[in-house]
Amino acid sequence: MENIIKNRKPLVSIIILNWNGIKFLSDCFSAIEKQTYPNLETIFVDNGSTDDSVFFIKKNFPKVIILENEINLGFAQGNNEGILKANGKYVFLLNNDTKMNEKCIENLLEVAERDNTIGMFAPKILSIKNEKLIDSIGLNIYPDGLARGAFRNNIDNGQYNNNKDIFFPSGCAALYRKEMLDEIGLLDKIFFAYCEDTDLGIRARLSGWEAQSVPSAIVYHWYSGTTGAYSETKAFLVERNHFFVAIKNFPIRLLVLLPFYTIKRYLYTIYGIIAKKGPAFKFQSSRLKLAKVLIKAYISLFQHLPHLIEQRKIIQKQKKISTKAFLKLIKKYRIKLSQITLLD
């Protein structure tokens, strides 16, 4: 009887990417084992860890499919390896520094199976340190391509508990329809890490796919548990990659304004440093090193321009919504600049 019920439910492939995250794995995989949804496969992609993560999974979770990369391929390509191995109708990308409530997958699938025009689904992501604090309910965007969790650091009093449209989900915990990924392509490996979920989400919206939050599906998250919230590596990748997003996906009329939006963001960032607010103030290295990180990001951006332009041509050719419709999405899901620069 159990097998009959299982076979009637679409298969969901859960993909957990890991790099030296052994301290998170017990909570993450124990929560997967407790899921009420019956038809799951779990794929563990290890990016060249040196902390016995693979041995830990083999010993404690023997049913998990394991893919071992010799080196750290980054978030984008590492997850792509898992997606290519996945057999499910749906792919659920899940950070290793998370744990789900027991009905997370069940509640996501209940919504996903209602409407096949929706390609992306976002659980409610809460802080694992304070389970009443929202990490994100989907992502919102600033017009230079930088995204941030919607309602981040708001107290969760159930005010966002109605399923609703979002721009796109955070790659921390996101359910994707495999049919959509087959159509638009996977994560772009040149991002390595950060903003690749923004790029994927925007490409999906340009292709006409919708996105929805499912707040009854809950994921608890250690924010930046692997790379650190204010590291040089994260600062470099975020500052470079949001330009990748814009150049690949934004209409010309928005690209023309890109320098204005970015300069305005820098001014707010400088104010944040002076006022002792926001991520730049809490940057773990010196201000001189921060400036060097920005220069390095711009150099890398120009080195990747040929690839970005080629990808842009493909995306613009394949898009199914008008520029006007896309600009409406940017306006609807635009995040305040102060939220990016002055809040953690």
C-alpha cells in the first residue's frame, strides 16, 4: 500500500550541496528523513570537502545518492551536477545549513501540483538562531541586479502566511519544476556562488514562468553559514555577480541607468560605514581591502563580458514577455536601497 501511494506522487529530487559543512549535516539530513512526503530522492553533492563530510553521510544516511567533486566547483556548477543526476519531476535545492519542518515538501507539492504555469516555489525561510525572524520569503531586487530576501529580519507573526506571487525564490531553499529547467537552462557556472539564483529566477520570468511563495512550508537557515556573512570572498562575488545578472537579463533602458543606481548604492554604503550600519561596516577586513575587492570585481566583470553578451543574445531572443511587462516586475518587487546597504 505504501508503494502504491508513493508511486502516485511525483518524485522530488532534493539536492544538497556541501563544502566542508559537516557541522550542519546531521540536522539537515535528519529533517529530510522526517518528511511526510513519501516520494523523495536525496542527492548529496560534495565540492571537494576535507572535513569527512562524505564519510559522515555514507555512515549515517546510506540511502543518499552521493556525487563527489574533486575540487570546489562553486554553488552554481555544484548544484548543476546534482540537477543533471536528478530523476524527479521537481528539483528542490536546499542549503546544507538548513533544516525543514516535517511537512515542508508535502506543502510545497500541494501547491505545485495545482498549476503547471508556476515553475518556482519558495518556502518561508526563518532564522535558525531565532525562529520568529524571517530570513526570506522569496527575493526582491534593486535595479542594478542586487537581490535580497523579501521581509528579511521582520518578525514573523503570520502576516505573510497567505500563498502569494513572488519574483523568484532564494537558492537557499527553492523548488523548481524540472520542465522549466529543461526549457531555460540550469544555473550559470560563471557566477560560481551568489546571484546565480537571481539570474535563474529572472530568466524563468522572462520565459513566462510564474513564482509563488508557500509559507506553510518552513525552512530554518543559518545565514551565510559556509562562507561567512561579511567575508572578502562573498563581497567580491556579490559585487561582480549582480552586474552579471543585469548585463545578461535587463532591457537596454534599464542598463543605461545601471551606473546611476550603482553609484547611488555606493553613496548609501559610504554613509552606512560612517553611521556604523549595514554589511559594509561589518566587513571583516579593512576599508582598503574592501576597495581592492571592488576593483577586483570590476576587472573580473570585464573579463567575462564576451560570455555575458553571448548569453544575453540567447536570453533576449527566447524571452516571452515584453520589456514593459518585465519593467513592471522590477517595479513591483523593487527593494529599498536602505534595506540593502543599511540593514544586516
